[in-house]
Amino acid sequence: MSPSLASLQAALAEGRIQAAYQPIVALDTGAIVAEEALARWVTLDGALIPAGAFIETAAAAGLLAAIDEAVLTQTLARCHDRRVAGLAPRLHFVNISTALLCAPERLARLAGVVATCGTRDATDDPRLRSLVVEITERELIPHLQALAGMLHPLLAAGVRLALDDFGSGYSSFLYLADLPISFLKIEQALIARVGYDRRVDAMIRSIGRLAEDLGIVTIAEGIESTASARAVAALGISWGQGYHFGRPIHD
């Protein structure tokens, strides 16, 4: 059952749309190198409702941009707090929708506070220099021609770009050709077949080689076992994300 619009509006107004963070690890070492911020609705009794349960209601009501802004703002604050505490640098991934990209005032406001995440600070690993926003291939196909311009405020502020759900649509290679993609997240439906399907294994290996040639870091989504992690790593994929490494945690 979908939540009511009124209850969703109340949750947003009361700051109960909050981020939960899922780790992303380097497959060669198992070290946590990044995390993805995922929207959660915190109910009045403290339960967490995943985004999938309220995203349609939010989209229909025009609330996606506000939800994106809330999660991104919380993630920037978390990044800042980690730096102040002297913790090791960690990449922070945040999904954004076309609704946010089409809201220039919100984008400008967010770009103005991105510096709190230290995106321009050097680290030992150049892949860990910036906040990363994820765009989803399936959602953005109609906006491809205008996408670079829409993303400009965030890119100019030092934010880097990830393409989510790679392999789920038809225009993947156009995104790689036309946008400054730094990270490629491979569709979990493909990852689930690694080690069981030779054709998929060959595809994942080819994706890894292409990404390496383009200087793009690959991330396998939906890893749920040690065997899956090892199989994906053997095909040349750099990082992994999934329940095997940890579920999203709301601090």
C-alpha cells in the first residue's frame, strides 16, 4: 500500500526523510572506500521505509527534488563531520533525479555548499577526491542532449559523476561518450548471473576492460556472497556493493 501524500509531505517538512548509508568496498582488499546514501522515510514510531515504497507518491506530487536535496545535504554534513573527526577519506555517492536537475535554484544552492565535503582536497587515492552524484540511465534517456548543461553547476563545484544501472538500457555508450563519467555501476541483474552464464561473464569482462581504457572505476551492484565477489573481481571489476558487504544503515 502506497503512503498518503499528506503523510509524505509531513515527513519531509519534519526532517524525517533521512539518509541510510551502504558501504562500497574495494574487491581486491575488502576495504570500505565509499558509501551510497539512500533515502529512508522515518515513521513516527521510528521504523524505516525504503525509497521504493514512496518514490511513486513523491514523483506524482513533485517532491523528488526536495527529497534529493534533503539526502544530499545530509550527506555533505556527514562528509564534513568525518573530516572534522579525522577519519579516512571516503567517497560519498548520492542518487539524483531529473527533477533535481531541472530545478536550477536547488542545484545552485547545493553547489554552494559542496565545498563542505572537501571535494577539491587531495588524497592519496585520486579516486577519492570528490562527492559523486549518480544518474540513472533509464530515467535520463529523454534528457541526454541537455544533460551536460543541467549537471554543470555540480560538476563545476568539483562533484564527480557515476552512471547507475549500467546495462539496463539502450543508450549506455552515449552517456560514456558524451558525459564525464568517473564511475560505472553495473546492473545487479547482470552481476547475479556472473559465474553461471558464460555470455554474461564475457560481457562483464568487456565492460571492465572498456572502463579501464576510459579511466572509469567499475562497481558491481547487488553482491550477496563471497563467491559472487570473487567471481566479479576475477573479471576485472574494481569495487563492489551489496548485502554481502553490508545493508544500508541509518545512524
